[in-house]
Amino acid sequence: MNTLWKYLQYGYLIIAIIFLVEAVLGWNDDREKFYLMLGFAVFITLVFFFKRYFRKKVQSKNNQ
């Protein structure tokens, strides 16, 4: 199960990239939507790094 979570966490990066692309494509159309999509992309990227850090911490604790 742990290997499954190891690969599923990269889904967060894929979603962040999708939000980033949407933000760049909508730059000229709607600035509010741009900032919202950019905020989601940053937030999801931070979630990715937090989950990766926490998973490695738990994994190293279990290996001791």
C-alpha cells in the first residue's frame, strides 16, 4: 500500500500543472480566474511537498 501512495502523490503535481496551464491560458480573459487558478496550483504543490515529507518521515520511522 505504501508504494501505491508513493506514486499517487505525483497526481498532485499533475493537477497543479493543469491548474497552472489553465491560469496561463486564461491570463487575458479573466484576471480573477488567473489568480484563483494560480493560487490552487501553489496550494496543491505545497500539499504535494507536505505529503511527500510526511510519508518519508513515517516510512523512516517504520524502518527503524
